[in-house]
Amino acid sequence: MRADLLFDDIAGLDEALAAVDGFDAVLVGGLLRPRTAQAGGLSGLADAVAGTPLASRVAEAAEKTSAGGGDEGHFVALAAARTALLGSVHDALVARVDEVTGRPVADPWAAAPDSGEERAGNLLVAARGWLCDLARTGWQGIDHELVGGAAPVVSAMLPDPALRRLATLLDGFAAELAACCPGASLERVPVRRWADLWARALLLTLPGAASGPAVGEVSGRLLPLGVDVQEHATAVQAQVHAVFEPADGGASRLVRASVSAPKPDTVVGAGLWQVLRPHMSLLTAVGEGRAVDLDAMPLTAEGDLLWDDARARAGEPADVFTSARVALPAAAAFAVSPLDRHPVRIAVPVLVEGYAVEGHGVEDAPDVAGGVVLDVAGCRLRVDTDRVPAAGPLTPQAVASSGACLGLLRWDAGEFLLQPLAVERTVRKKPVAVHAGAWAGGTSDKAGARAEKAATDAVVVLRERAGKLLRK
């Protein structure tokens, strides 16, 4: 791993992000009557895509919007330009990661054939209209009446599986906006996040944009690398990153398998596995350190396994760090669909070894109050300890006292970060692995067993109360 390359400048990266930031600032005040200072953000976006097929349409959209005459078509063009710029940033960063890791480069994206099915065009038009009203008003002008306009559109979309992706996005976006109303009283606006959600939702209202990637079936051996736990107050998702080795001897690939479930906000920590575990046998294999044999498992063109327990069988023991050292270097990633090309999506499994932990002596107890920074061949790689889940034995202290770290390489706020999935420590002169997903399938570890029992009691009580309410 050429860690030094992570810190070299990438040509054009800062300029592309500056153009995005300039446009995002315009959305704060709204596109109805942009002020003179805001017009620079619109022209900057147009200049940034001047050499692309979007040039003429975005230039027109920027000019009309600056004059207060922008319509839905103009706003869609601006959202497309913003998405294209962030897509170029994503591609540049991924190309740099490929150079750092030396892994095979992903094949170009191949769009799935159009199914020919007609979508509910009136609902897409209604959603687009609401999003354009938001853009005209700006984040500082939102109120409950404007935000509430999304509710009937979302309710009409949810029954249609083809529209559920957009409906879920609109529902979550509207909930965030409603929690911050009125916009005029906001002390801090999440400028980049709301602009991301707005642009993505607006492009998903275009015909064919919400269609999923092509899906095929694969058979072979799956070698889990680690679990990324993403928690919300009312939902949780566990995403397993793994190397897939095809049964036909083809090239190995990096894949993901996810399971999500709703939960009450009182279920936290090890209790998360209580709601996730019944839905996915892969979590048991991860907890036990086993490979999984797949038979005709659905796989999307983006590398996501559509997990079906009936098509999976637990295989032989498979040490995560052995898989990372032997199988991971030759595994290629799948291409990313155009609308998903965004820097926040980058999460590349890497193995980092032979580092020193900055500021932590071997003789001293690890102090991680200021964060963990790995010195990799003289380069400072910051560890994103905030992403370490409380649902496992992996802790920032374990990372600080480790000698090898398997994690996800991410990019945030202008720098690459490492999110640890597992670390290898030396205990009594023997290597000992600590995994974030070690408790996924149950555990005999004392700390894990105590947390599991407490979570079980909480879940039992909640199910009993829910049953009483349903009987009423």
C-alpha cells in the first residue's frame, strides 16, 4: 500500500469542490431572486462544466436563474451539473485509491436495459414541483407549510415498489427540514447535506433515473472482511464487506451484503444484533469467522448481494486477516452507477500494517482522547474512531494498541480516513484479532454476553408491550 499517494494533490479537485460549494451557497438563500453575490455561484457552476456535453444547457440555466426566471428544466440542469462535478471528484479519488492499493481497476459502468415499464409520471411531476419550490424558497425560507407539501406525494408513492426509493428519500429529507423549521431561525444550515439530498431527489424524478442496476446470479465462495454498522434512532443496517471468489475460477471481486431493520430508539449497542440477526445467516458466519458458500445468489451490477439465506451455506473457517493478506489484493471493485458517484460513497477495504500509533508509547496505556493517528511509512493517516460501533468489542483503545488494521478507506472533509473493521494486537507474544462484528452471531465473551443479556431483556419487554397494543 503506497500510503504516501493518499496525500498528494489531485489536479482540479479543489476547483470542482469550490464550484459545488458556490452553488450550494445559492440554495441557502433560494433561487427565486438570487442576489448579485449569489450569481457568482451559478456562473461558477456553469464555468466548471463548460467543456462537457452539459455546457450549453447549464449556461442557459445559470443565466435564466440569475435573472430570476429559472424554471423546473433549468433547476434540473443545475442539479445535473452539480452531480456531475461530484461524480468527477469521486472518480478522481477512486482512481487514486486504486493507485495506492494496486488492485485491478473496475470495469466501466454498463447501464441496465430499459424495462419499458411506465412510471407514475404525475407523481414524479408532483415531486419535482415540490423540490423546485424548495429551491426557489431556499433553506432559510422553509416553513412547515412548504415542507408539509411532500407528505401527500410520499404517501401516494410508497405503495409502488418502483417509486419507493424516491419516496423514502423525500420522506427522510422532508423530516429533516421539518425538524429545522422555520429556516429563518437556523443558526447553522447543513449546506452540503441538504444540497446533496435535493439534487439527488430531483434527478430521481426524471424518467428511468430510479431504475435499479442489472441483477445476475453468482455461485462461489464468500470471504467476509468486516461489518460496517450504520445506526439511526429508528433503524439500523449492517453492511458486510467481503471478497467473492467465483466457482468458475473467474476473477475475485469486492462485494457487499446488507441487512436492515426498524428498531425502537431504546435498542442500542449489542441489542442491535437482536433485531438484525434473524434476517441474515451471513452475520452468524461473520461472528464465527467462517466463509460462506453461495449458490445462485443474486448480485447487482454495483456489487451488492441481494441476500437470500436459502442460497447460502456456512463454509470452512476463514481468518479475516488471512483473507485480507491473500485474497483482498487481487479483488477488483464493481463500477458505480452515475447517480451514486459521490465522495461520501467511497468505502474501500484496505489492510494497513507496520505502522506506529502517533502519540502513544508502547509502555503507556493508550490515550485516545485526541483521536488515533497511524504513522504509515512517515505519513499521518487519521482513524475515524467515531464510526467504531458500540455493538462489538472493537474500541479506539484496541486500535491504538494494534499492529495491523483492516478497515474502510473513506474520504471526508478534504482528507482520507480509515474506518477500522478489525485490528490485530499482540497479547503474550501471540497475535489476537478484535473484530467490530465479533458479536454479530452471538458471543461467549463476558462483556458481550452481559450486553447481549441486557439487550435481550429490553427487546422482550418491548415485544410484550407491542403485543398488548396490537391485541387492543
